[in-house]
Amino acid sequence: MRRSLAALALCLTATTALAGGLEDMTDAERAAFQKEVRAYLLAHPEVLVEAMDALQAQRDAQQASADKTIVAENKAALLEDANSWSGGNPNGDITVVEFMDYRCGYCRKAFDEVEQLVKTDGNIRFVVKEFPILGEDSVISSRFAIAVRQLHGDEAYRKAHDALITLRGQPDKANLEKLAADLGLEAAPIFEKMASDEVTDIIKANHAMADKLQISGTPTFIVGDQVLRGYLPLDAMQQIVADERAG
């Protein structure tokens, strides 16, 4: 451990010297210094890995701090947005928010695990943010789900959401007509609503929120003041929830 710290210190010292101190050296001193640094790094290449790991840890800490601030500033929009469906326990002590895309393979992979997390825990409130980013099929799917909610309420939305996230075919007119029929709903009013400004505004608002949180991929989860970018297996999600409860 001591050697690693000394090696990292040498590397940083060398970097500082290269940035300015070399100007005060003679040509011979500069050449000798560069030779020594190069020889050491060739003999101990792990120093570079350690330095990169330290830099990444620093960047991760900075990102986490920035996420915490932005989540706090937008807490109401994230947790209490009337335009976003919420399920699970409405009085849960933990709220999990997911930015998702119906055509995202990792969102589909996470679907069953998030369902299991919410059901087995029993004290989680779950909020869905429609965030279509993978092309026109994603947008069509989100528009359909949002239109169903606006016309028929939360339970109809939940069923539409579950059907869309597991849909094997394309969200074309025929498949969406069948989906509506399976839900016991008329397709024509849903199609009309899909094109409305109200639906467009919800998607735009979710994209604007994602921009604030520097979210560019799906799934992304908000748990407490943490922004968790990318797929997480069930056990990891359970641990994060447990840590959040523990404070």
C-alpha cells in the first residue's frame, strides 16, 4: 500500500513537473528527469491504473454530489407529478422513479425484477416516467400508454404499460388495435388522443427533466437522492433500498 501511494505521488509529481517545472531545468536535467519517470512507469505500470481508478472515483463522487443537488431541486416534479403513473404502496417510505423506454432491451430485462422488488418489499412507491429515446416506435408506444391513462385511468395504463413492455411485435396500428381490444378499450379514441398536445407536453416535460438530471439512457432510476444510470439486478436494487432506509 505504501509503495502504491509513493508511486502515485511520484506520478503526480512528474505530472506537475511536466506542466511547469521542466522550464527551470537544463536540457540535461530535463532529459534525465524524463528518463527516470519513464523508467519507473515502465517498471510499475500499475501506477497508471491506480491513477485512473482514483480519477474515476473522484469523477463518480462529483457526479453523485451533483445528482443529489439536482434531485433535491426537482423533488416535487419527480415524486409528485400528476402526469406520471405511480403504483406500489402509495404511502411507501421509499419512492423509486424509473425513466424508461418500451423498446429498450434493458428496460424489458428490468421489468420483472422491478415488479418483484415492489411486490416483495411492500413499502415502495413506484413512479414511471415515459422517456422514449430509441426512435419512432418508442414514441408511438409512449403516446399510446399516456393516451390510455388520460382516457381510462391508472389501472388501464398499468395494463397497457405491461403489455407494451412485453410486446414482441412492432407497435403498429394492427398490434395497437389488438392491444386496445385485449384491454376492452376502443382504439379510435386512443389513436386520436395520441396525437394531442397534452400527450406531447408530457413527453417533452420528461425529456426536459432528464436533461436536468443528465439522463441519456434507459433505464435510469431515482432512489432517494441517487441517480442510478443503467440496468441493475434485483439484489442490487434491494441493497440500495435497504441502504436508503438505513440513511
